[in-house]
Amino acid sequence: MTTDANDTTPVFGSTQHRGDGSAPPTLNRRLPPIAELAVASVALMLSGGVYLAAHLPRHPPLAPAVGLLAGGGALTIAAMVLLSRLRPFAWGTFFLVARWALLAYVVIAGILGFVFVFDHTRGATLAVLILTLVVFALDVPTIIAFTVARYNEAGPTKDTATH
Amino acid sequence: MADVVHEAELALRQVPPVEAVTARPPRNFQIVPLRGLPVVAVILAGLVATIATNQLWAIDFFHVVGGGMWTALDLFLGFVIGPILGRLSIPARTEFTTRFMPKMVLIMPTLVICTLAAGWQLARHLGTIDASYSHHGWVVASVIVVAVMAVIALGVLEPANIAVLFELNKPQPNGEIIGRLMRRFIFTAGITGAMQVATLVIMTRIATT
């Protein structure tokens, strides 16, 4: 995610002064609640984690944790579907940010997963925790990348950006 | 708490109109400082080794040092740097942001993962995470506070921080976008700072009762 400013003279604030007085399109454009859905999913994932942590070392009823996981997963899928339908969108910027953020959060989720495995968490509880971490590791990069890309002018299409 | 919110609101109201000011962000700043990555890698490797060896002192070290720095940084950012940042001129704010924020991109996630992973292991080691622990309610409360802070930090604060850096790195940064994102950043930093006070109360209660 290392990007350097190019050699053109940067003038902060200058893009707002348009001849017709209109604001830049990136500010005025209304987008679906992609970040909101992903943040809600993160909240559900963390709630599931708190629920499981509050019952240790006993094996708590997994239904609430599975329900939170399913709800969060559904919100993440909804966010991804809405995201995939965005045209035009700064997909180049989105994927640039998303892949580095994903790398960072895979490392973070991996360390947390390692702790659970190391502590002999096993079976269905471990499966729920690992899936929770997977959804979490998808949500956060999506939020970061979407927030960055929404303020960028639409570049190449998603297809060209990914190839 | 009310004073803190008032201070943050005051700072937000005093944000200079970005349309009126022209500033030049420094060139060639890195959104993620590459020189810091080896340091982060060493710290994370130390964390994993500490958990794997399960040494109480080392686990306690990572949790206390990480948590102390995380709390101090959140409080300092929310109640000291944030209000000051809101009152700076646009050139000064830009200059500060491009030097300060990239470092935070590396520092904060590293501190958070060290605190949480070592804290979990420490709680398992000491038995404070067990439901039978006499102050289990306080432990659960601390986990809830951390979860709320995580939602705010991961969902609002960090994305705003990175979006500001991307905007500042453009040939012609948009002042209105930066102003909007910075307001969000300053306000949420104030909220997480206030929540860190709750963390301090809970942790000192657990340690002394």
C-alpha cells in the first residue's frame, strides 16, 4: 500500500473550486450501505466472541454464537453483493487497499486462532471461533478498502483492475 | 466525560474552512512506513513465541506494555492531539497528519493484537477468564468494552485514517473530503479515549480486589 505522490504540484483544497460551483462527484454520490453492513457484521462477530469467552471453560450452548456468526456472515455476503454491483467504482484503489489490509488482518486473525488452538479449544467451539475470525478478517479490509475507494474517482472496471 | 465531549465538539467547530486555505502536503510520504514493518514482524514473532512457551512473565509483559501504550495513546490522541489538531491551520494539520498518521497505521494494530492475544493467554493462565472467578463479571465487562472500542476503531477510525492519507497523497487532495474524514477521526478518537477510562477502572478493580 505504499504510494508516493507524483511530481505534479499538489494543491490541497483546490479541487473544490469548480467553475460551476458544484461539488466533486465522489462527495455527492450516494452509495449503498456497504461499510455499515460490514461494521454491523464486525459487531456481531465480536458479540459472538464475547459470548463464548464469558462461558469459559465450560462449553456453552453454541446456538447463540452460531446465530451471531450466521447473521454476520449474511451481512458480509450482502455487503459483498452490493459492492460487486457498484458501477462505476475505483476498483483499482479498492483492490490495492483490500489486498494489503487482508494480509494484515489474516495475520491478526491467525495469531488469535493460534491462541485458541494452543489453549486446547477443540471441536464445534473451535470451528465457530475460526469461522468468526474468517468473517472478521474479510469484514475489516472491506470496510477500509471501500472507505478509501469511495473517495477516489472511478478508474478501470473491476474486471480490468483484477487482471 | 461531558467535558471531553464538549472539548471534541469545540475542536470540531473550530476546524478552519478548508475551502479557504491552500496547503501543500509533503511529497513522497508512505501510507504504510516500510521501515517499520520489520519491527512489527519482530514484535509479532516475539508475541507468538511468548504464547507458545507460555511464560507468565513474558505474557504479562506483552499484555501490560501493549495495553498501557494502547490506553495512553488513545487517551492522548483523543483528548490532547485531537482537539489540537482540530484547531491547527490546514497547512500545519496536513504537515502533522502526513508524518503522524502513517506511523499510527503500524503502531495501533500491533499494540492491539499484542494486548488482546497476551491478555487472553494471561487470563487463561491465571484463571481469571473462568466463569468461576470471583470477579468474572469485571473481566467480561472489559471484553465488552474492548469489543465496542474495536467496532469503533476498525469500522470508523482506521478507515478514516487511511482514507485521509490516500487523499493527501493525491496530486490535488480534496479539502472537503479530508475535512469530513478528519471530523470523523477526531470524534471517534474522543469516544475511544473515553472508553479507555472505563478500561483503566476495570483493570485496576481486577488487580486490587
